[in-house]
Amino acid sequence: MLTTIYTGTSSIVSFAGYVTYIDFMNNMGHCNFELIPKWLFTIFPPVKYLLYTPSYHSLHHTQFRTNYCLFMPIYDYVYGTMDKSSDSLYDTSLKREEESPDVLHLTHLTTPESIYHLPLGFAALASRPYTRTWYLWLMWPVTLWSMIITWIYGRTFVVDRHRFDKLRLQTWAVPKYSLQYFVQWQNEAINGLIEDAILEAEEKGVKVLSLGLLNQGEELNRNGGLYVQRHPHLKIKVVDGSSLAVAVILNSIPKGTTQVVLRGKLTKVAYAIAFALSQKGVQVGVLHQAEYLKLTKSLGTESNLVVAKSYAQKIWLVGDGLTEKEQMSAPKGTLFVPFSQFPPKKLRKDCFYHYTPAMKTPTSLENVHACENWLPRRVMSAWRVAGIVHALEGWKEHDCGYTMSNIDKVWQASLVHGFQPLTISTIHTKNQ
């Protein structure tokens, strides 16, 4: 790069291309996981001399006096420094047996930069909650290539592997970004990817599959019920996690609360929360007449619903659709408790923001090195925990669509298996 500067032949394109190639090849060679398919060398035999593989370079670190060349093995062939076991190690690495999980969580990418926050990205970023980082803009050539690769690859990929009790857990990601879930013409393609993942998991013998983030949208697939309807004989149990999400919200509200504000898109979770609070005698206020009419029609006129005429309540249960104006109108010291998949934008420094529905994991859960999106380490979303608990309990029914499991039963089962709620005091401390 310096040479091109001194000779006056440098360009932004050459720098971007060079850094992208060098970083990709260097990281690939040191990832200790064989990912180069054999068909590539079968179709294009000369590539064997121009492209090294992770197994090829691993011998440089284990045998020390062989396979010196980075990226292009041709020089090892010319000078006789190629390790004789390179080909056999490559073949053996490709024949590894694939581990089938018992529980599968199906999530998706959120932003183009979110790829760096996955375990296969940067460990330093993956180990802390997801926030936008300015220096990732410098990685835009790599980001662009990752978007192209996910588009070409076009199928779900493994993000994480864990073990808990006797269960093998995996997380797969759909190669789609959050923005694409809000584009209607993408619905068929996304549903196809989710359906293929469910059928693939069925073939692998997976017991439970939980749908994370927007993979369970009502407009997209009727909270996962679409797949059960299309495949009524599925052995795998599909879980949308709504029951546990509701339980987490109900147990996140401070004891003694008599009034709350419910604001945001009226989802399956929102209706269940409103019904449960009404049954407990808690007054549920909504900010708009249209929301009041929808809830009343569903819950009945006897429900404890009102149209809030002031913003005096300090407990706000919020989902997608909370406006900046509404958030700024809340009184000082308000606790915002999200019931949505994505957290609201934090606009107030004089208020408190709870995490999206989630629980702390037991210490016996192994191999937890990365954060789940914006959640802290060793904290899992309620939708993900629900799938694990479903498998541990051996429940035989699906928990998706327009049905809802017994909220108290799901909550108690989660506690029995060591999952713990996030306390309000912890949230307040972190926000301050």
C-alpha cells in the first residue's frame, strides 16, 4: 500500500480490495475450521495452488517447518516445503460428523454490521451487547462482501452452539436483515427460508425449534402457526415463546403497581398482557381511542381498560410504534418495560429502561461466549429460553400461532430449571 502511494498509483478501490482480500484470507486461514468445499478444487484444479485452506495452514502451526506460504501454496510446492499430510488432513477435516442439536433457536441478522457481533465475527464485539460502533464504517468493503455472500449462499447458517443439562443447543440465523422483514414482497422468500430450516431440523431429529426476533411475526406467518398448518405431522415442536415473554413482563412490573400505560403495536403478547393485568385488577391505560376499541373488543367491556387522559402513570409497557413525542411526555422517573422483540430508542436520561423480555441463564449452561443482540452476557431472550424449557419439560404440543400456553406453568418451569428474572434494581443501576 505504501509502495503505491510513493509511486503515485494508489487508489481507494485498490486499497479497499487489498485490505478486504488480505483480511479475509488471513482470518479464514486461522479460523481452525475447514470450510473450503472440495468441489472447488475438482472444477478448477489450478485453484489448489493459488488458494490455501484452514487445514493446510494449520500444519504450519503444528509441524513448524512446513506450509510456510500464506494464501498461495504454489511456493511450498516449488521449494519442497509442503507437508505431505496436507491433502489427507484436508479430506479428513471435511468428513467430520455433524452434531445434531436437540433444541434449535432460529434468529436472523439485524443490521449489516450485526455480522461482526456474532461469534463468527469479532470476539471482542460479540462478547458485549450490540451497539452501533463508528469504526465499523471503515469495514464497509468487508460488510458489503458479507451481504453479497449471504445473498448468494441463501440459506440459514449456524451461529452458536451450547450445552445445557443433556441438551445440545444451536442457534441458526436466516440470512435476512430486519429491514427486509418489513418489505412485503420479501415475505415469501423469508417464509421459505424459515420453512426449509424447520424441515431440515425435522430431518436432523431436533425436538424443539423456537422462533426468534421477526421470524414469528403475525403478518409474516401468523406467529409461526403457518408452518404447523402446512405440515400437520411435524414431530418437531415449534415454539414462538409468547407465553414466557408475557410471564417475564408480568414479573418485571414492580409489586404494588395499580396502573400502567400500554403503548405500541398490539401484538399477541400485548393482548395477553392486557388481559392478565385486568384479571389482577391493575388498570391498563392506552393513549389512543383506536387501541382502546381493539382491546375492548378482544378482552370484553368488563376489562380494566381506560383511555389515559394524562401521563401520570410511571410504568409504561411499550412495543413497536412508541413515538418520540409520547416518550418525551412521560413523567420523570418512568420505567419503560418493552414487550417487543426490539428495544425502544432511549431518549430520556431521567427515566429507566428495562431490557426486552429476557432471563438470566443458569451457570451450568456451557459455551456462552457471546451476547444475544443487545442483551448482557449470560442473558437470553424469553423467546429463546421458552424453546429450551419446552424441551426440558418434554411438552408434546406446539406453542405458536394464536394459542397461548399456561403463563404461570411456563414461568414456574423456567425457574425450576435455573433461569432467573432480571431484577429492577440491576436495570436501574445499569441505566444510571
